[in-house]
Amino acid sequence: MLEYIPKIMRLGKSPMSRLTLSKVHFENGAHERAIEECRKALALNPTFALAHYCLALIYKTLGQYQESEEACRQALYFDPELHKARLVLAMIKDEQGKTDEALAECLAALSKDEDNPLLLLLLGDIYMRYAEHDKSIEFLKKAITCDPQLTHAHFKLAHLFLQENRMSEAISAIEEALQLNPLNSRFQILLGEIYFSQKNYDTAAQRFEEAIQLQPNLAEAHFNAGEAYFMQSRYLEALLRFRTALIFKPNLAEAFHRQGNILRIFRHFDSAVKLYETALKYNPDSVETLADYADTLILKGKSKEAAEKFREILNFIKCPNETGDRYFEDSLYPEAISEYRSVLLKNDLLTFAEIQLGKDEAEISSKPGDQRKHTRIPLNIPLDVRDDSGNYASAVSVDISGGGILISTKKEMEVGSNVEVLTRMDIEGQKIATKGKIIRIQNYECSENMLFGIELIGENLPWNELMMM
């Protein structure tokens, strides 16, 4: 666009040429130059409504809402039919959280500009927040009719259909969005959530993994994949996904909580308790975490502490139980726990009616040692790899197991050389290092990178902890 500036300048210094220059600067991110040209246009013609409107857009982009609103008012004063200025005004009010005022501006614009897809999209969004789903669906469908390429209208429509339990329509809407923009990770996540709500956990996991491929640093995608794997009893994969989510969002309380649930299944009660405590540090009001914490105390044989925890939960939700309290005062802790849990179950605040470990204990105890070494999990973690000579290579893991790592890197590495692998980002507060030996090399299809297989050597305790137990 900048190459057109000399041609525009040859048109003279009229208000319109100044406005055209302002638009060029705006589109190139030179906001101050754009404002300057708008001001020059208005100096030549103070009633030039389009210049006021352009100024409003620039100020809105900069987050200067007061100045943007004033410019919108000026644009509408000099041209009451300039309805796109009213739309900008509605957007400002909406971004400021003044939803009622935003709705009023939208409805005022709608009477004169009923086919504006952005206006219809904003109305659909506002009515969604008001929980007026029928109106929201109506306006979103109109927005799509006016502009079938409006991906966010399809996306929001899918959200609404999911809330309304209209699953086939939800899938259809989000697939329309994906056809328009197949590289949008949020669309893949929503499609995964729809399949998850249908208990189609395998397909949901595939969609979450697609989102991870598109945007590896998206904590939500890793966490949701972990949830899908957990529901399939694929606990190793779930644990790794929850831990990876924490790389990108270290205060994600639910990821600590879910890890605690997995370690409880494997009877690592002390580790589970620590994870629940960490989860509660970030979200102290989670009744579900508190209840799982209390259930784990039962499994540790600490009935009194468990009863105290359940009593704390009921007091927190303002739902005391006198019968349970009497049992507690008489030191009849199992009976107190039974009473307390029954209240939580009636209020849908417990996930399970019984404490479920989910696997035969003999099967569980054999799983980490027998399978961890060989189970390969697709997982992208940024790594630094250093050889014996001290040379570094930046890499990304392609898949990992307890016995090896497959990495992708542009740097040449020698098969047979010993290396140290270090996670570039903190995992649960620290970088994880392990030692290994490069045992193979292969070309990476459709990429300049090469794939190197690294066999881990030695104890590698931190890495084993990362991999599970």
C-alpha cells in the first residue's frame, strides 16, 4: 500500500486525498500518521463525516475509547445516515462491558442497515450473553446469509447449538467454520468438545490433538485431550497431556487436580494429596477438588481428617448436616463421612457415588514398569540437545516414552553420539534433563528438519517422573 502514497499526493491536498492517505497509513499500522492525516482533512473540512469515522476506527484500534466515541458522535452529527459509525459506537460500548448501551446502538443501526453481517454478528453475540438463544441463533443465521464466509458466526452458532443440545446442528456449524478456516485451533477444540459431550471420547481426543498440532502452546487443547484420554482409561497419555498443559499455563488448577485423580487410581496417595493441595492453592473454592482430596484421605486410612474435610466442604457451601456432625462429635468418622458424602451426592457435587480405583491393583502395579518404557506418546515439547563437545541444537520432541525420545531439528547430529536433553520450558516449575544416545536418523517428510531417535541411558529419574511414576 505504501507505494500508492506518491500517486495519492499528486491528487492534491483535498480532504478526500488526506483521508485516503490516512487509510493507507492505518492499514500499514502507522496509527499516529493516520491520525495526523485525518486531522488535516478535518482542518480543511470540519464537517467531513467520513474523516470523523476514520478517526473513530483508529482510536478504537488503539483502545482510546473516549476519543473514539467522540469521533463517532461527530460523524453521526454531520451525517446521521452514516450507520457504520453507529456500529463502531456499539462495538465500543460492548468492549467496555456496557452491553445494554451496545444493544441500543445495534438496534438503532439495524433499522437502516439490516444486512450488515458484522452488525448481525454483534447482535447474535449480545443475545447469546443475555441467554436469549432463539434471538441469538436468528441473528447469527442472518449474518451467515449476508456473508457465508463469516467464520465466527458459524463458530458462535455451534456454541449455541452445543448449549441447546442440538448436536447434529452444532457439528454442522463448526464443520462449516473449519471448511472456511481449517487452521483455526479453536474450531478444532469446539468440535472436540461437542464429541466429548456425546461421550465419543476417541474422536474428541483426535480433534484436540489436531488443535495441538495447529497450536502446540495452547494449554486448553492439552488439557481437553487429557480429559478425553482419562475417560478412556488411557491414564499415561492423560497424565502427559495434563502436565504439558501446565507448561503453558502453570496455574491451571484443574490440571493439578486431574493428575491427582490419576495418581490416586495408581494408589500413589501421598503424591495425589500434594497435587490436590497445589490445585486448591490456585482454586481454593473447588468443591470437586476438596471432595477428591477427602476421598484420598479415606484411602490413606485417615478417616478423621477426611471427615473434617467433608465437614469443611458442607460449611463452605452452606449446607450443614446435623446427623453427620453428631457422628463426628462421637468419633464415628466413617458414619459421618457417609452422611456428608450423601449430601454432596444429592447436590451433584461429587463425581462418583463410590471411591473408584478403576483397575485391579495387580494390573496397576505392573503397568508403569512394564509399559512405560515402550509406550510412545505423541508430544511436542521444546528441547535443547547438547552433545559431548558442548554443541547445542534446538529441537522439538515428536514423541516420547520412558525409554526414548524422537526429536525434530534442523541441525546435523551424529548417530552414536551421547547427548543431554533439556526441556527449554519449565515443567511443573523446573527444567527436566535426561541423558541419551542417538541411535538412528531419518528424513522428515515435507520438512527441512531431520528426525533423530534418542535412546535414554542411565536412571533419568526426573524424566521417569515426567513420564509417570
